[in-house]
Amino acid sequence: MKRVFNLTQGELPRRWYNVLADFDNPLPPPLDPRTKEPLDPDALKALFAEECVAQEVSTDRFIDIPEEVLEVYRLWRPTPLFRAVNLERALETPARIYYKYEGTSPTGSHKPNTAVAQAYYHRVEGTRCLTTETGAGQWGSALSFACHVFGLNCTVYMVRVSYEQKPYRRVMMQIYGAEVIPSPSERTEAGRTILVADPDSTGSLGIAISEAIETALREPATKYSLGSVLNHVLLHQTVVGEEALLQLDMAGDYPDVVVGCVGGGSNFAGLMLPFLRDSRARGRAVEFVAVEPVACPTITRGEVRYDYGDTAEMTPLLKMHTLGHGFVPPPIHAGGLRYHGVAPIVTRLVEEGVVKAVSLDQVNVFEGAVLFAQAEGIVPAPESAHAVRTAIDIARECRETGQEKVILIGLSGHGHFDMSAYADYLAGKLVSISST
Ligand SMILES: *Cc1c(COP(=O)(O)O)cnc(C)c1O
């Protein structure tokens, strides 16, 4: 049985898909953090690349991927689509399970798809340095890599507790030449204020965002970069779904269900949006399932309203599902899914009933991840394992009902830097986070 569906480099999609072209009503505009009035998109240019700001509000259905970006994508793209034959056998399910694997990228996740595009546009526009924040380090390593490729400097504010306890991603960023600063730091007003109040602060993503933004606004030719949530980030990730469409066609199948994990929503949207366009054109029904941790149940338990992207209230407000910008999730191992908000595009699709959201406890997630690793050989990132576990549950239902569903999993990354999380799971030390 054929298990891998590879595209040639010549078949790499040359356009990203922009779902904004297909919304009946435009998304609510971002609001200025001070005045709470709709923000002039030009104001975003103080932080982001002009081309990315244009993409943020564009209604062109397709946007060409620049040749220079395609050239870098070819280091690892197209990524493989696998049929999970061994997993199907282990589950004794009549379902056919596929997974689109982004763990073959240089830094092991989908994140370089947007990091490379953003760094390219900045290079063209004369930016010399990009700043960002990182928690566990997935986004920081992707941006560090992309900056190095295009000759930009990169400054990453890394939450201090991760900087000290998870050194390997930090080292990876340093290999790519980035400057990695434990946050809170003495470099910024925001960091100094925190340190005066609490010299031993272990930091938070919110503080790190404030430090990165402050630095970008203060230093010349320095801009800020975000790895999820915004429309242009989701746009760049659609290369994943465009490839998967072609690959499932090679396999002679079409998905009944597309499952992805959701932190800010970029890998999930990147995979499902091209299938949304295509299934509508063909008049086919596809279920789109977004999976989040029970410990950070943004879509399943949050409310839809305008909220800040960060704790310090420096970012524009976006209308999205949110748990409140002061929400501090418990320290679960899927670090990339610990965000209080979600992409406004995903919120819109949930409101339209196109996307359904479910939440999972981390103990169940790791149980699914180990089953998957034993069957398919790949150790999933704890984030991706949320999608894996949900697919397993659906496939088990198919065993009961006899339905031959075709399930497509977004496997957003590998878990090679997450062995301490797996060690805790294997030792029975992972704590279950109840949903109440
Ligand atoms: C960052 C990350 C996520 C979550 O981010 P999204 O924007 O929701 O995709 C998921 N999986 C992996 C492997 C990540 O690194």
C-alpha cells in the first residue's frame, strides 16, 4: 500500500490563498490601543513590513509567493503527505487516515513558512533587525533561521523560565546568529519596571511581547514580527493546504474531516482554508475540527469580543475568541497552544459554523501521541498531538459505526525538543487539567 505522497519541487504551489476574498462581510477592523477607534492600517507599518500590512487587508483571492521565498521554501518544501496505514491497523478502523507533516522544516514545525516570507519582505524594505518574543522557542528559532537567510539581525526576548529550563531551542537560535535575551531584561523600560517590582521575575509571554515591541519602536531600522494570529501569517501558511490538496488528489482521496491543533490558529488555518475553498467549489461537505487544550480553552470557553494581543495592552485590539488578555494558563507541555486569543479569521469561521472546536486534556493527548509514534515512527510535537488524538477518537468511532471516513491530520511539528514532557508522561507524572 502506498504510504507517502510526495510532490516534486516543480509542483510547489506558487500562490498563497487569501480567504478574505471569500468572506461575505469584511472582518471587524483592529482598534487603536489608546483611542479604541478603528486603526489606520498605515499605523501598523511602524511595526510590520509594508507588504505584510497590505496583505493583512487585501481582498485578492491569490497572492504570488515571491521567487526568493520559493527558493528558500525549496530547502524543505513540498513537505510529505503520509497515509497512516500502521495507525489504521492498530486502531482496526475502516477510516483512512492521512497526515500532512511539517516537521521536516529546518526548525521542525510549520513556523518557517511565515518567518521566511516576513524576513524576505523586511529585507526588501530595508529593515536591518527584527525583534520578537518566544516562549518555548519554536517561533524564535524559525525567525532566527529566516533572518539569517536574508542577512537580518534578530533579537529574541525569551521568557526567562524557558531560557533557563529549556536551553536547547535557545542554543538553536544562537546557532542561527540571533541574540537571545532572557525576559524581563534591563534592556527596556517594560523589563526594568517589572524587575524593580520583582527582581526574580520568571517572565511571561506578555512581558516579552512588550519588550520586543518597545525595542522595535525605539531602534532605527528595527521592526517586530509575529508568528500567528494575524491575517498575513495565516495567508503564508496556506502553502501547506495547497500542497495537501494536490497530494490527496494523487492518493485518489478527499477528506471528510480535517483536524488541526489551535494556538493562534495559523497551522490549522493554513491546512484547512484551501480545502474550504475547494470543497465549496465542488459542493462537498467537509468537517473542520480545531483542537485546543482544556487548560487554555480559547474557542470552546472564551467569548468573542475585542481584546488586546498582549498582557501589557500595547498591541491593537482584535475581535476574536478570548479568555481575556490577563489569562494565565496552567503550565501544560504544549507551550505553543497557551495563548489567550485566536486568529480573527478562525473566530469568523467558528461563528459561521464552518469550524467546530473541541478541547482535550494533556494526559489523553500524550497517550494518543505515544500510540501514533509507535505506529508511524514520528514523535509528534505536544501541540500537534492534540490533532492526532482527536483523529484517533474519530477513527475509533468509525470502527463502531463502520463508516469509512477519510481523515486528514495537520501534523504541525516534531517533538524532538519535548522529551522532558514525554519523560513526565511515561513516568506517570503528567497532571490532568480538569475542564471545570
Ligand atoms: C507554535 C506551534 C503551534 C501553535 O501555533 P498556531 O499558530 O496555532 O499554529 C502548533 N504546533 C506547533 C508545532 C507549533 O510550533
